[in-house]
Amino acid sequence: MEYDQEKVDEVALAFLFLTMHKDGSAVRAWKGFDWAVLDRLHEKGWISDPKSKAKSVIMTDEGEALAGRLFAKHFGTAG
């Protein structure tokens, strides 16, 4: 099936917001998504390279901020 990869990337980044946690000075998120999606998020500069033995990725400052905004956009309620 063909799909809009930009929309998938946006929603995947928004879902990473749910699993973000502080790890020292870094903000990490669990990487339970399709590898192609994670690779695209990395190429866009929003997460660290997902190709590691770690079960999580490090969020970039831009990725962390954007994830919060996208989560509010797609899943927030008004009021």
C-alpha cells in the first residue's frame, strides 16, 4: 500500500513524545517503530542514529520540541 511518508513520520515523532524520558543530560525515547521510519527521523535530524543495541534513541533538541508540538496538534484537546 502506498502512503504519505511525511504524515507517518510526523505521527511517529508525536508518538515518541509519549515515551520520552530524561537520561542524564539527554532526552531518550523508546524506538519501537518501523526501521524505515526511524531512519527518516534520523535523516531529518530529529533523533540519534537508531542503528544501535540501545532500546531507545536520543532526541535532538529540535526533535524533542517538535514531538511535543506534533503530539498536541494531533492528539490534544481544546480547553
